[in-house]
Amino acid sequence: MALLSVDIGTGGTRSVLFSETGGIIASTYREYSFTSPRPGWAELDAETIWDAFRQTVRETAKQHGKKIKAVCLSCMSNNIVPVRRDGTAIRNGILSQDNRSTEETVTIRDVIGETEYFRIRGGRLRPASGLCKIIWLKKHEPDTFRQTWKFMTFSDFIRTRLGFPAIIDYATAASSLPYDIRKQDYSDTLLKEFGLSRSLFSETVAADYVLGEIGPEVRTELGLPPGVQFVAGGYDAHCGILGTGVTQATPRTAADIGGTFERAACVKMKPVLTQKALKNDINSNCYLFKDTYVVSSALATSGSTVRWFRDEFEPPTKNAGQNTYDRMFAPLKFEGGTVMVLPYFAGSAGDSLARGAFLGLTLDTTRQQMFQAIVEGITHEMTLMLSRLEEQGGTPIDIIRACGGPAKSTNWLQLKADISGKTVEAPAVEEASALGAALLAGTATGVYTSYEEAIKAAVKIKATYRPQPGIQELYQRQHEIYKHLVKTLTPVSKELYNIR
């Protein structure tokens, strides 16, 4: 019996067909790009997402369609799609890295206060918030606001296009919408203060909620068999945590979810809502299931910065059988370096105005050295994120379970161990978000009797990386320089912003 996951990201959609033991039977990917109508804006057409969903599901199902038991979504979060009652999008969706609503953060802070907002939402107020985007639309696009039936994310948009009611999982609602993570419901305070109706948002459910069978017309178009069940699914980062096998029962193990974003996370039974957590930019968010939370720290640009460098500086590969990323990573030797990068190409976790920077460039600097410095900078930031989690939780983190795009590079995984000083484990399935969605689908439809059984059956470790003593010492010195750069250059970004 097979389980089909559809993992929807900022840069592309991947449909993956898994066996019960976590093996990949088939996989199809469609890449797309977001648009930037103005500097700092980031939008994506919802129809592009819908087309990629249909194409990848259809092509993947062609190979083993009759065996599919259930389908489940894993989807990016912190995006807003205004949707009409007929299920079509009124305008492009606004993505998480879009910074147009910087002024709206000031409005919310003046009305609610940063501390109270943190207690309600579990995270620091920033333009990535869906609430900021909705207030921006209300102010700058009143016609869009008036026409809107629901403010959705791409995940509930896809479900409604499949013919299901408007529902959204706890984690995506909590990260994207005016949601109270303590009540696990929409915030009466935020709705009242900003003139929003509860009816503007989808009903919240657990990520393993079974919606039922897809209607025959759409099912036939997708090439799916009769009787296939559709399970709601959830926030891709949280699906990735489940797909690495990190749970509340593994307190000294953190998930490192790489992709467009980078997120270091642990699973807890309670949110962390202290002033110290606010200061250190530690986020608490509802998990895939009720009364469970993810405590995390994040970087807004990881894979997206790698992709930026590829698109701007890498010539297309002439070898049809070679992936451009493979060609970029293959020659890298991570043994320390004198070129360094702040990877804040779309702001830092705690400061939307922070910007990226290269330091140490000379006339002898090569493209390869610049790319290596980008990867090192992202990894230094990941190490800072882990330190914040350890400081806040009071529990040391010994093991990192790394997944997503960076997990495809063995030398990047070794770099993570060398810079962080921790053991890095690479799950056999690199696409952990897709696997996590498959585990949701399988457990919800009876393929597994519990999530413990699902993890035991499907999550396997293919390689372990430990710090190399000599190299680790070099990177410890570089890490101290990196922390100094963060402290010194972040204020400069604000001065640059104020020039405009």
C-alpha cells in the first residue's frame, strides 16, 4: 500500500509516493519562481501552485496509481491568498519573505504591544505575519478586501480546489493567521482590534484529519484510484520535524529543516512565552496535533540564497545528466576561509531590515569561494539558532537531524557538524517534509497503529557526521568572528534602509 505526499514550497512542488517502510516509489517535481512587483515584495500566483499540484500528482500516480491508499499535503506557511467564494484567487498570494507590510507591524505594535502580541502568537511581530499582510490589503487594496470570502494560505486553497470544505491545520493557522496559540483558536483580541471577522478564515483541524474521498471528476483528472482518502496535512516545516523522527520523547535531538528557509526546532508539550524567549527570538507554534508545540528559531533565507547565487552567477551546466547544485557543491572543501557572509538576504529572524553582506573580498576571490562563504554563513546562523534553543530550554542539544535541500550535500552535513560541534544525523529520506506528510496519511487511515510505529517503520538514519577536531577549531574561531559581524553590521542595515 502506498502513500502520496504533495510538498508545496516557495520554489517548487514535489509529489512523492512512499511505501509503508518509507521507501520512495516515485517522485515528480515542478519548479516555479515568485515575482517581485516592487523591491522587497514577493508574490506567487495561486493558479501556478494548483497547476503544479495537478501535474506532479498526475505524473507520480501514473506509475503506481492503483496502490495509493491516501494523499496528504505538506505546504509552506506564512502566505496569504485572498479567495472568492467560488474558490478562485482574487490576486497573487503574498509570500512570507514579502516585506511590504513593515508599516503595519508598527500599527499592530501600537495597538497590541509587542509583549502581548508575543503571548498571543508565540512569535515576534514581523512583516512575514499574515495579519500584517491582511491589514496591508485592507488599507491599500480595499476592493480586494471587500471581495474576499476567505483569507487562505496555499494549503487550504488547494483543499478547496479539490472540492473539500475550507479547513486549515493548527500549525499553518498559528503561523500565518490571527491565531491564539494558547487557546488554539482565532484570537478574539486581534480580530476585534483590526476589524476582522472569524468567518474570513478557514476552520482549524489537526493535520491528520481525514477529509474523505476526492470527488470522481477531480480524482479522474489526477489519475488517482477510487477510494483514495485525502488527509489534511500541514505546515511543511512541522511535517519535516515528524519526518525526521524528532518528537517530545527526544529532548536532546533537534530537527534542522533546510529549504527556502532554515529552521532548528524541538517538540514540546507547552509553548515558551517568556521575555527571554522574545528577546532571543524563540518562536512557539502549534504543532500538527492538538496541545503540542514546536519551539524553534529560524533563518528566512537558506536555500533561497543558494538559488539566488545559482541564478545570478552560475553558468548552466553543459552536462545533461548533472544537476547544477551538484556541480556547485562538489568542489567545495570546507576547511575555514577568510571570506564571510551574513546570510540575511530577506532579513534575519529577529530583524526584517537586516541585510546580507560579503566580507573579506579581494581581487583574487573566486566565485567558488563566494559560494562557500554563503554556505558557511548559513551554517553559522544555524549554530546560533541551536544555541538560542539550548539557552531557552535549559537542555543541551547533542544531535541534529538534518533534512531538506542541504541534506543532499554530504560536505554540507559535515560542515554542520564542524561548525556546531554536534553530531549530525542524515535520515535516509532527504525529503522529510514529504515523508512526514506520508506518516500523517498512513496513521490517519490505519496503515500504522500509532506515530511511534510509523516512525519506527519509515524513519531510518543513513549517515552520521561528527566534528573533525582540527577543522572544528578553525570554525570555532570563525564563528566568533561571525557573531561579531552580526552585532556590528545589523545596525548598518537599518541606516541603509533609512536612506530611501
